[in-house]
Amino acid sequence: MKNKTLIFGRGYIGSRLQEELNCEISDKKIYSYKDIEAELKKFKPKTIINCIGNVGRNVDECEKDLDRTLIANTFVPIILAEASLRNNIKFIHISTGCIYHYDYSKDNPIDEEKEPDFFELFYSRAKIYSERALALLPKKYPVLIIRIRVSLDNMPHPRNLLTKLINYKKVIDIPNSVTYIPDFIKALKHLNRINATGIYNVVNKGGLRYPELLEAYK
């Protein structure tokens, strides 16, 4: 995929994908369509993967910086999608599954057709805004939206769930959905290879209890 795929966003997920896909990555700040043009001329990608997003140290920080959150999580994905459409480039947007109310005691697994309904956090709201706009495109254009949940990785990183947990004095004991990053990377490669479009929830099966993960780590 080298020299054919361009990743936007040199954060945790963007950097992990760049290592695995052996492709180019851009940390260009995107505020308008013109900001993208130079990058497209420079790299000439066939596929763009958007990993730009603002989550702060945690999602609560997004409530303190609404402008930055709205630009990164709503405007940038739409601008990148438009640039991709104009230049006949496949667009892959890394989204989030943190856009639903969910009760493990009574709810079934969420499918891709369910309308997002978690608007209480501005982080989630900004993600829903962009996803609803992008979801209109895949029936006609090569747009793929991949949702991930809490990131669990096989290597240390401040964004890795396990790295976070081993530094906490106390952890909650309720099930939560996680995305194991090596599995996510395999899924992304597969979906890209088969030219999949639309929305895919790339989340590992079931709910993980954090104390169980720490016990396994011990």
C-alpha cells in the first residue's frame, strides 16, 4: 500500500496504521479545502485514511474546547471526503462507536443500521454530525466508515486501555466494548482489499470487565 495510501493524523491510531500499512502520513493542519490540495499533489494517493480527531486527555476535555473539537471531529472529515470525491480517491474515515446509549443487561449488539442516539457529550455529538453527512455518500462513492471503541493494544501507549488501567488506583467493574487494535488493523486491510463501502462496527465481541483484564495482565 506504500505511496498509494495517505493517512491524515499522526496520533495514536494514525501512527499505528502507518507502521502496519507502510504508507505515507501527513500531520498537516486542515482548516479548509486549500490546506489539502498541496498534500494531494505531493503524495498523489489512491486512498485517504482520516485519523484526525480531537479527544483531549479524555472526552470531557472536549467540553472545554468546543471549536477545536468541532473542527477536528466534524469539519475535517467532511472536507477530506469532499477532496477525495473531487479527485477520485477512496476515502476511509475512522469513526467511533461512542455514539450510543447501551445497556448490556437488556440490549442486543448494535448493528450499523441503528441511528446514533448519544448526544450528551459534545465529543460524541461532533462525531455524529460528521458521520451522518458521510453516511449519505457510500451508495454512490467509495467511502468507508470504520467505527472503533475503547482501544486495547498489544504494546504500551498512553491511549492503550491496558496502559491506562495499570496506572489507575481504582477501576470500574462494568462491561465495556473494546477494539483490539491488531484485529482492527486486519479488518481495515480486509475491508480496503475488497473495496467495502458504508459503515462497519469494528468492535470485538462481548463486553470486557476491566478487573478481568488486569487479572490477566498480572
